Amino acid sequence: MAGHSKWKQIKHYKAATDAKRGALFTKLIREITLAAKQGGGDPAGNARLRTAVENARVNSMPKENIERAIKKGTGELEGVDYQEVIYEGYGPAGVALIIEAVTDNATRTVADVRHKMSRGGGNIGAPNSVAWMFEKKGQIFVNAGGIDEDRLMEAVLDAGGEDLRREDEQFVVTTAPADFHNVKSALQAKGMPVAEAELAMVPKTTVKVEGRDAETLLKLIDSLEELDDVQKVWANFDIDVAEMSKA
């Protein structure tokens, strides 16, 4: 597997698990607010909001923060008017990038993203210039310790999942977007230790990146993710995780 799940592994090896908690909470709050604005404040009837709330809880966000973000999205409380923007482009070694952002000032955000891309050896492309290289999928990460793979595979298939594979110390379950929540709930009901779950842009093909190009690419992705407005960066790279962990 390449792209975002390997990026998670690399950050784990380097002990650089996302930004500091305050910055992470800012991103989570923006996603909750936008999801509530777009689909209403009830997570049961708003799949995007449900995912955002679950991610916030996994990251120990206080309940009152979550509720306040939802109310700002629905207009019950005064809040910032966020919008979603997506940028596409290429990084070092021709790696395709999709950059998802939530912002109250798209002019500022595109300038910040363009600056980071330029300094990091990348460039912004036209809309749909790389989106065709990816497909949206649900990804559920299950801690592998003590888990029987055959039993997990049976549970995944029974729940309507598409695929299961082992990556380092986790299993990655892949689902169709529409089946994402059902599969996750079914696995949790059977006691599977779900560590994380998300709707991801999964690359259809990958680009092998090594050496200096790999280091430059990862620095670029890291710098983009440090921007307050940027929520996710998806990429179609394939990097040897073990080698990068030694860097």
C-alpha cells in the first residue's frame, strides 16, 4: 500500500504523529463545523459529521468542544463561515497530490499552498489534473496484535468490506464509501480493535520514490499539513518505510 497509510507509518517511526494537539483540534473542529453546515447537526443522518465526530473522540476532544462546533455549523451559535477547497498538483518525482482544505479565506489558502508547493519542489495543477488517479474508499485500521487474520477476514466479508491486508502492525480494511460506517460498526461489535478509520483518496497506481526525492517529498507533505487550513494531503507515492525510518 502506498500514499496516506504509508505516510502514517513514516510519521509513527519518526515520532511525528500529526501536529501538536491544539493544531489537530483546530482541524477537527473545522471539519465538524463544515460537515454540520453541509448535512445538518445529527451524526446519525450525516455520515460525514459522524466520521468527524468519531475522529474527534478518538483524539480525546472534549464533548463540549464537539457540540459547540456542531452548533456553529448549524447556525445555532455564531461562527466562522468555512468552505471546502481542493487543490491538485505534483510533488517531487512526479508524485500526484490532492490537498483538501477547509478555510474562511480561499485567497489566503491558495497562496499559502502555492508557496509551500513552490518551495518544496512541487506545483499546483488544474482541477482534475490528478484526481482521476485516485478513488474514494473507506479505510479502517485494526491493530494486529492478538488478532487472527482469518477471523478478521471473515468478519470483513460478512460486513460487506472489499479487502483486507497487513501493513506493519496494523490490518487495513478497505470498503466502498457507502459501506464504510456499517463495516466499521460490525467490526467493533465483534471486538476488533479499530484504531482509526477514514474516507480516503486511494491511489489507483503508485510512483516509486527513493533517496533525496523521497526526503524532499515527505518534507513537502509535512509542510502542507502544517498549514492550519489544510485538512488532508493524499499522494500516490510508494516509499520503503523501513528505509525512511532510518533517516
